[in-house]
Amino acid sequence: MKTYQDIPRHVTERLEIAILTGETLALNWADEDTDQAWMGRVRPLEVIQHDGRLYLEADNEQGERIRIRLDLIRNLPTPVK
């Protein structure tokens, strides 16, 4: 498992906006345990903290619930102006 890196506040704020507006995001991320790369469209549901790490809970395109560690997202969404 990779060492956790802190996430800038603007990233969590951007994800919270996506959650509140029902936005779908195209993300590229790595699996926390295997480092396998994933890419897909997800509908963010909640940013949660677990064991001192921040995670995004989301539904994928197949409607399955997934959990993505925020520091393993490789194309973080840009801030909204």
C-alpha cells in the first residue's frame, strides 16, 4: 500500500460540489491495494475519512458502489470558478 499523501482542500471542495450537483466525473485512479489503474465515469456520493485517509465513495457506470482513495486519483478535478 502506498503512503498516503494529504489532499489540498480545493480538491475536496470540488468533489463536494460534484456531489451536491449530481455531476458525473471521468476519473483515472489506482487501486489502493494492487496499484491497478482504473478509468471510468463515476457519480460521487460522499467524501469520507477512514483510518486517517480521505476516500470518495461513488457509483460507477454499472451502478456498483466503489471507494477511491483521494490521493490515488491521477486526474483530480479542476476547481470551479
